[in-house]
Amino acid sequence: MTPEEQNTPVSDAETTPENTALDTARPEEPSVESTALPDTPTDDATVTPAPEPEVEPPTQGSPVQSESQDVSQDAAPAVTSQTESSESSETTPAQSFPQTAPTTELGNKGKSKKGLILGIVAAVVAVLLIGGGVLAYNLWYQNPDKVVTDALGNILVAKKSKIDGTLAIKSSDVDISMSLNGQSADGSGGGDAELTIVGKSGTTKDLGTIKLSVSYVASSKDGTYYFKLGNVKSAVDKLVDSTVNSLAQQYKQYGMTMTNEQMVAAKKEYQQELSPIVTKIDNRWVKFTADDLKSSDSSSDNQSCYTDAIKQLQEDKDERNELVKVYGQHKFVTVNKKLGSKDGSLGYDLSVNKTESKAFAKAVKDTTFGKAIVKCDSDAFDTSDSSTSDSNDSKVTMQLWVTRWSHQISELKATVDTKGTDAATADIDLKLQVGKGEAVKAPSDAVSIKDLQTEIQQVYGGSASSTSSTSFSI
């Protein structure tokens, strides 16, 4: 077949058996492989290119893909092999399809603009999220009232904690200072304290400086407590000296005088009387159970009742939420100002609103926890002013430090300044680590309070008197 015959289109009317077979075997639109171009024409052959439709340059809104499909249907079949395409492009320029370049450029521009828009949208969303998060962080989560309320609520449910701190009380008669450290976990806690007492006037001045060590272990699960006093002998010796010196001053008022020998004899006799007791309790663990507390007096019964009520509060989430709700209605702790941040904690200067504190106490009385406390003491929530003397008005200021993210108390500083006849100042500085701590094991060598009482009675022949009459000649 000559090239001219190949380029002559076959009409729909001209149907041959070969064409029928071919149409049956191929899809409706001719595939690329089924339409073959002639071999590279010789110099004598004349190639008549297929007419190329006029294609307007694509506009921004025109669908590129559909235009390409229309061109491919009206134009001559495309070249399949790379070799045939290269050879045909040299001889038949019409086969090169110049509209391909603008189509590719338009696709790249569309993708570029789409990526740019997505990038801008993502940046705006990120700014809004970050900005909104910072706004929520400052206006809501780190709102001073919320931080303080969270901290007070969290301390009620703390399962573990460590504490280190100091307490200092100063008055005109005596100064008392104490350093302490302790920890607790799973309802069991314990710690140690060093107590220093300094007399300043009157009979207390003769005491000089007394130092005692105190250790304790407590279990809220069964209401068992352990205490140990250290340096008791030294404290008792100073107490005896002060007592004898006071006695000598009384003799002077009646025109009598105690000689040094008489004073030494009096001190020795007092020490002999007290020595058995000192030996029994100095540096010795003593155990108190809930039954021991209930059998002693009514105040001990109240203490056991309070312990049960607090234990129930720690275990009952509804009770705690009820208290938090009441506090939200009567916030008696007022945030005066922010103190900035240190060591990952936020600081606040606080004060106590007495009016709101009374309203809070009155409201708590009607809660489940309050009703349990009333069973322990019917006057527990008495807020009347009759029991408060105007001559002993007190002012409380506090500095509270709360961890930035978990809102746990990390430090508490408080000052209680009492004016009037019993003027005194108390300074408290406590550092807490909520969420840290270990259970403290009960001492295995502790003596029960009942057994200790029995031992002391045996020493004094059935009487547990701490002192007896001291006789000496004047």
C-alpha cells in the first residue's frame, strides 16, 4: 500500500471484512498502538499532514484536560514509539502539538497557587491556635483565683507529699521555734521536728533554752499514732532548776532565805522523783490507738471522730467536690497581688476575708463533711463573735507559691500577728512536694500508752503522780 493510500481516510460506508474484524477487536476510540504511521518517507514521497484544528490559548478558567481530549480526537493519531516521534517531528512539524507547553505551565501555576493558599491558611490557623492558647492560658488556666482554688483542692486529694519547714512564735514571755520535715504516702506518714524554747521574762526566763526532738508516725487507716521525745532529761533538769529558783524567790517574799546547799538538795530530790518517768519516756516510742484515745476523755473522743471524718473526706470524691463548690461561693482567700515566678512556681500575696470565712464555715456546716464534724463537736462551726476578744485581734497574711502547670502548692509562708494583751507573732514557712513521698513504717519497739502508764504506776507504788512533796529544812 502506498503512502497516499494510507493517508486516505476510510469512510464509515466502506466496510470490509478486515475492518469489521478490526473494529470488533478494538475499543470504540482507536488505541495508540492500533494506528500506525508509515515508515519514514523517501524523497520521492509527498507527506500530507493531517489538518490541525485551531486551538485558542487556554484561559485560566478553561479545563485543560478536556481541551487536550478534543484535540486528540480531531487531529491525526499520536506517535507511540519514541523513535517514530523523533523521526516524524523532523518531517511533519504539525505532529508536535504546541499546546502542550501552555497546558503544563498552567498546571504548575495552579499547583503553585494552591500550595501558597494552603500555606497561608495553615499559618493563620497556627497563629490563631497559638494566640488562643496563650490567651486561654493567661485568662483562664493561670487566672490567680483559679490557681489558688485548684491548689487548695489538690491538697485534699494528695496521695503523696513531702514537707520541710519552720515555725517561729514570738511573744513577750517566750520564743518558740521549730524545724520539721516529713513525708506521707497511702495514708501513712511520719517525720521529725526540733523544738527550741527560750524563756524571756518571769518564771520562763529561768528556763533558759530548752531543746527537744520530736518524732512521729501516723496511720489514718487504723487511727494509730506513734510519738517519741528526745532530750527529755536535759529539759527536765532545766525545769527543776527553774522550779527551785522560783521557790527560793517565794521564800524571800516571806522573809526567809534558802541557802545554796538547800537549793541543791531540793533539786536533787525533785530529780530523784522524776527520774523514773524520764527514763521511761526519753527517746522511747509510745503507741496510741483509736481505742486509747476514746477511753481517756471526751476531747480524745472528739479527736478520733475528727480523724474518721477527715479520712472519709479523703476517700469520697463527692464530699470533696461539695467543699470545692462551697468555697467557690465563698472565697475567703483573697489574692492581693502577683509575686512573679520562681523555680517553676507562681507566687501570690494572699489575705483572709473574715466575712467570707464565716460565710464559708456556715455553708460547710450543711455539707456531708460538715455534718460529720458536727457529730464530733456541735459547736465546731460556731462563728459568733462572743468568743473573740477585741483586745486580741489578729491579722493573717500569706504568700502562696503554686506550680505553674499542675497547680500544686510548693511553698506557703504565713504571718499571724495578734494584738492586745496576748500579743504574739507567728511566722510559718513550709515547702511542699506534692506527689512525692513514701509510706513510713511504724516502729516495732513501741510501747503502748497503757503499758507505759502501768510501768510508771509500779515505780510509784500504784500512783502515777509525777511529783511528790519535797521536804528540806530551812
